[in-house]
Amino acid sequence: TLLHLPHPFQVPGSRFREMYYWDNLWVVKGLLVSGMHASATHIALNMITMVERYGFMPNGTRTYYLNRSQPPLLSEIVRNVYSATRNRPLLRRTLPALLTEHAFFTSGNKGVRVRDPSTGAVHCLSRYYANWTKPRPESYREDVETAGEAGGRDAGEVYRDIASAAESGWDFSSRWFADGMTLQSIRTTRVAPADLNAFLHQMECNICAIACELGEWATAASFERAATARRAAINALMWDSETSRWEDLILEAQDVEGVWTAVRSCRGVYASSFVPLWCNCAAGNAGQAEAAVGGLERSGLLKAGGVATSLTASGQQWDGDNGWPCLQSMLAEGLRSYGGVKGRRLADSIAQRWLRNNFLGWKASGNMMEKYDVERCGEAGGGGGDQKQGGFG
């Protein structure tokens, strides 16, 4: 079932034999810090090849992942590689692939039009929506059991929502559960996620910058407009001024023109609500960025060992006191880049807490783990029925 790749690649952990999509951003960051520029470039080229071949970068390089993607971070991977290598041929090959990936995430069933109830304006956003209505081959038994316990819902709809949660990278989380607690109520395709739309804003900004570097002025202008429009949509519909964070939107109903009504999610507090800061969604608004710093400080997510994934104890791995490296990285970088003096102090604090947690875990076990408990420093995270996985990092 392995998909052929033209270059060597790294895997995110010892249990895997295939490359995964969004893990690659942090693999590349590590390779670049280690001076392994050729290896980092190979990862980018492998991913570009996948987009050229399939029209998108799959969840992972297995045939059974060809029904979905993962968070769209290819542009950020290329930006990091180019910053270190100044490899212009890489940029030239990347730009068409990024245009293809952007279309994949913004058109068809992934693209949604949402009406702002306060102004009547219609904004274009995106959601995760897997091209799949069957049990996932890699988790067949579990998916059949979930659909069988879903209260009479159409099984194909349940399977699509499960696969769409896998596309989000957050598989699984109460973010996607209609009742806020149980997997059987999963409705991923009825959520327009704050972080996905922030990633797309970041992609649009990166495409604009790459096009400028290559002298593709029409493309640059088009994506500058796209980024401005998406940022306006994110801040109009997702920003909650009371909590000072960006919330997911729950898609409620469509009118005859296909425009959705939506409300901000009140299912819980999630680290994903601060990812838009990393993606510069507060651009031009220092007051909003500083407010987001305060929102994170007040959120309850800050723990002794880092940032919790959520305040919901659902038993799923993308919930509760599980600390994920990618979330620590995005939040700390966002705070440092855009949060002012207060944000830089908080970024340092998160980094110190997380490093201490990792060091204590390594000292006790001799392993680096996939995730850590942010309340019990040095303990591996859990949830979702997965065994605690070592060999990461």
C-alpha cells in the first residue's frame, strides 16, 4: 500500500513506515536546525510530487490515505526550506503545486459560504470534508462499531465525519462531537475550524510572497486579496471579544443559494483557538494580538508542563491534559512573533514548561514520547485507545 516517493524521507515516530503530512513541518524544522538542508529539501520535493500526482498531499503515503489530506502546511514547509537554502528552482516548482492545493481546500465540498448575521455579508471559509463514505481500512473494526452506535444516522455520513476528523489531524477530539463528549455524535463536516482557516490564511500569504519572489505579480495580487478577505472573515465570524480567542463555527443550515448560517462553537476551550495568532490573523491589529495573549493566559489551558489541548476530559487523545508538540510550537511561535512583550514572556514560559516535561519523561524512560501529560510532568499522554507511543522526536 506504500506510495512511491522520489526521495528519502523521515517518519514521525518508530511505529511508522510511511511519511505523514503535517508532521513534516516539525521534521523539516528539526532538519534545518541540524544543518540537514538536503534532507529537508527532499521532504518538500516528495510532498510537491504528491500534489502533482494526486491533486493534493494525502494524509500519509499509503493508498488508503488517498481519500483525505491533512492540515495544509506545505507552503510553510517550503517557506522554511527556502529561508535556509535560497533554492529558487524549488520555489518555481512549488508555486503551481500550491495553487493546486489551495483549490483543493477552498472548492467543492470543502469550501463553504457563511453569512455574517450582524451585517448580512457572505464570507468564504473552508472545512474538512473527506472523499469517503466507508470505514477507514486502517481502522475498519473501530469505525463499524462507531457507526453502529450512532443512533440510526446514515453510516456513510458517520464514516465521512470520522475520516474528516482524521483529515483535521485532531483524531479524535470533542471539537467534532455534536454532544461535546462522545465519538458516536461526530459531525466534523458541520464545523468550519478556526485553525484550518488560519492555515489557509497563512498559505495565501505565503503564496503571495513566493509569487512576488518569482515576479508573478498577478498571482501575488490575487492571493494578497484572498488573504485579506479570509482574515476579515475569520475576525468577523470567529473572533470572540469576550474570551479573546478565535472559535470554530458550527454550520447550522443552508439556504436555497447554499449559504450557511453558523454560530461560534461553545463546546469548550481548545488550544486550536489560538493558532490564528501564529498564522498572523491579527495582522494590522496589535490590540487584538495582545488581547489573544490575555485570552490564553485566562483560558485555563496553561499547565505546569505546557499547554493542554482542551479543558474537556472526553478520553480522546486530542483533548484534556494531553500536550502535543505541534500545539506548543505554534502557540509559542505565535506569541513570540505577534504578542508583544507580554507574548514573548509567555512564549518563553511555555517553552520552558514543555522542555522540562520532555526532559523529565526522557530521563525516566529513555524515550521521547508522542505526547505528554501537561499536569503530570514526565508522564506520557494517553487517550483514544492508543497505547503510549515512544520513539518520537
